[in-house]
Amino acid sequence: MHDLIIRNGTIVDGTGAPRFAGDVAIEAGRIVAVGDVSGPAHRTLDAEGALVTPGFVDIHTHYDGQVSWDSVLAPSSINGVTSAAMGNCGVGFAPARADKHAWLIQLLEGVEDIPGTALAEGLTWDWESFPDYLDAIGRRSYTMDLGAHLPHAALRAYVMGDRGGDHTAEPTEAEIERMAALTAEALEAGALGFSTSRTHVHRSRDGANIGTLTAGDAELLGIAQALRRTNKGVIQLISDAYLTADDDFARAELALIRRLAKTSGRRLSFTVQQTADAPERWKDIYAEIEAMTADGLPVSAQVAPRPIGAILSFASTTNPFIVSPTYREIAQTSRSIEQRLARLADPEARTKILAEHAAFSAPGGFVVVLTQGFNRMFRMTDPVDYEPTEDQSIAAEAARAGRPVAEFAYDVLLEDGGRRLLYMPLINYAHGNLDAVHGMMTGPHTLYGLSDGGAHCGTISDGSFPTTTIGLWAKGSKSGLKAPLESLVHGYTQRNARHVGWLDRGVVAPGYLADLNVIALDDLALSPPKIVQDLPAGGTRLLQTARGYRWTLKSGTVTFENGAWTGETPGRLLRGDQAL
């Protein structure tokens, strides 16, 4: 007797092959038969009218702290993810000496917008070395499987002490050898790979650049040699190459990426997005990746399926009025979100905040966009529209109403009891459409990633990327661009799994793990995130749920049914490669 059979579904098997009708039988956590399955089962799921796909594999998350206190690991798990890689972008919590705990919390609070109070209360710190950290994770169970990269920023501080947090400080030869030795130790213990950050966007809570920002060849290639010697792991990184208008700088960064791939001999992926400052840079990067792969270097672009957008609200982290001293005083002294919202609704406070906002002179850059870019702010609808047009903007609404735009925006933010959310696309939307995103997603040597699940708790809600990938692009963008469903599923399943060495998942076929989604494609959609206070110490985060997932299974166990967690936690730590 089978443990479970999924019957009558349309199977999209993860390989990119055409979909087909059939059943899936499961025993002992693995798929044992696909097609016309006979015989009884302890449980049967009817997938009539639905897709059956492999569970999604998210290679870019930041659950490094959340794994200490949470087994559900939303929002990824509630968006069909059954396997995830964390420790990306060079940040994480191991290795860590006791005197660096507070420093690492401040770094993650700044870089990934994870509340420091939540981390301070929730992190168990029952580790020092990276192998210790893996052991700590291995003692817990989750709704999905997890692997972890060795993060460069933590490694650097562990070896160099306070100097490790200063990106202008160069390690000694002995320190480089020590970082390489610890990298090899982490890889042998089961690290997925090594991650680093080279972007000025990544700063600690106090505004300091991440210590890895300008790491030189001696340091990076010394660490890369550890991957070559062990013949284990991948490299993941973010560089400012995609956002710069400086051709020479972009070429230098891409040349460094080439040297890293060549020195390590391992698979490497890095962030590629479209920015307003260099909207066509991604095409240059893709051309260079083509040249690298032609030379036998396994280099891939990690891309996103929609704009990277800030979510603005009076009840969360960011909004256009945070420059007002009165607003900041209310936000900092209110004992609860409810008290903050009540005080912001007071007519006297409203008048002061609007006056201070009008008097504020933005120095340039993102501050101008955040405080004055009302033509780039949109109400979050249900389902969320990730392709808004300018006539839907708050500026356009205010003009139609004949009202001053800042005043109008303030009142919109007071809607829904002060919990109204506005969406501000910042990246991948330079031309007001998703044409460039389609180009990146459908190009060669591309990996679907960058969801940052577990991070950006108060400003971004992109752990739902898998849902957008399938739900939007299988149906088509407003420009009429689309991608084959089979290719989209392949991108978020077998292709991602193979990149990180997880060969036992990502395919609906006998012998593979029974990590599966049953999806009603016509119903697949995202509601606006909700502002919830479920982090340790009452910390706040944005949590976005999806419609259309009938069931998600991890290793043959149903973990989610119609979006609700079943209470099961069959997921575990993954150490390194996983053979079929």
C-alpha cells in the first residue's frame, strides 16, 4: 500500500519537459511511481484541475537567525518552497565569538532589515564555529530543508577582529590562510558554499559599509582556493556591477568574478538587476557571462521575477514622512503600533508633520525618491499588481482629486486604521514595465533567486517570488510577454537544485524526494502583505500569503493545506551535496 497518492493532476515535472496528465505515488518520503498509478493508499489527494510540480527550491534566503526560534519559516514555506539556501550576501551568524554577537546583530539589522531586538532575544548562540552552527540547526526540524553558506562578513570578523568590519583594512597573509582553512573546515562540515558582498547598499545599523565591500584579490582568491582544494561548494555574491553607470568599474568587478570562478573551479552566481542609473547594464553583464561560460566557467546570473519594491506604511519601517522630526518622535516613543497610529491621526500632529515634510530639503539619491517620489508610489491592491502604471500612482490620484500630493498621501496612509500599504518599485522597473525582467528571466545562464526570504522584515516582502514567477509569467505581463510554464517550473526546481548540488529533488519522477506542490494555477495570486508582530520581543514584519496552493508536501508529508500549516516539520539541515 502506498503512503499517499496524488491523483488526476497535470504534472509539470521540473525538467522542462511538456506537462502531462497522471498520478504520483509516494512511499517513505520518495516518489515511487508517476503516471497511471494503481493500488490503494493511506491517503489520496485529488488534484483534478490543478498542477503537480516539484517543491520550489529557493537559493537566496536569509533565515540564518529565524532558524533559532521558528520552524515554519514563512513566508517562503507558504509560497511553495520546500528547500532553501541561507547565508547569502556574505552575512550570517557564524563563525562568531561571544564578543561579536552584538556586532553581527547590528550588521544583519542594517543589511537585511531584521529587527535587532528580535535577533537579540531569539538567537540561541549555541555555537561558535561554522560547524557548530550547522550542528545547532541540525538539532531542529522545519517545514522545509535548509542549507547554509559560509558568510564572508562573519568569517572576516572572526579572523581579523574589529579590523574585519573595516572594508579598508587588509588582512595579513596569515589571516588569509586562516580564512581559507576555516572555509575548508566549513565545506567539509556541510556548508553549501561561500558568500560575499561587494555593494555599498549593505551597511550596518550605524551606517558603516560592510567589511567585505572592497576585499581584494589576495583575500578572495585565497578563500576561493579552499573551494578548489576541497572540490566542494558554490560561490554566491552581490556586486555593484549591475547598478553602476561607470563602465570601467563594472568591467573591473566582472573581471574579479571571472577570476573567482576560474580560481575556485566551482559554480558561481551573482545578482543581476535593472536600475534607473544603468538600465541597460544587465545586457552587458549577460554578454560577459556568455563569454565566461564559453570559456568553461560555470557562472550564472541570479535574477528576480518582478520589481524589488519598498512597502511604505505608517505601521512598518518606511514611509515618505520619516524625515519629519515630529514623525520620528512619535515613532520612537509610542509604546505600540496602535498608539503610534492613533497619534499620527491627530490633526495637530498631521499638520506639524506635513509642514516639516514640506520644509525638508532632500540631499539627493534615495531620500529624494522616498520623500518626493509620489509618482512612483501605488496602493497595494488585492491581488497585488506588480506592474502598476503611472496613472495609478498616488501623484495621479492626488491630481485627479485636486489636492496637494503630500497631504493626499498622508491621508491615504491613514486608511485601514493606519495600516494602508503603498508599493514603490525601486529596481527592475526603470522603464515602468517588466520587459527587462522578462529578458533577464528568459536569458541563458540564469537562476531564479533574490527573494531574501526572512529578511527586510519591515520594508520588502519578496519571499513570495516563486508565486509571482509561476502566477504572473505563465499568464503573461501587461506587455504581452510570457514564458512557458514548464520552463518557469524548471527554473525554480531542478535548475536551482542542481546549482547548489541537491540532485535528489526538483523532479517529479521515481526515486526523487516527494517534495511537491499541488497548484490551482487560475487561482494563484498574492494578497498584500500583512503587518504582524510575531517575531521575538514583539518584533514586526511583513507577511505575505498566497492563494492557489492546495497542498505542499515535504518528503511526502503534507506541510500546508490551502495555505494553512498542518503542524508538520519534516524538513532538516542539508549538509553539502545531496545525491539521488
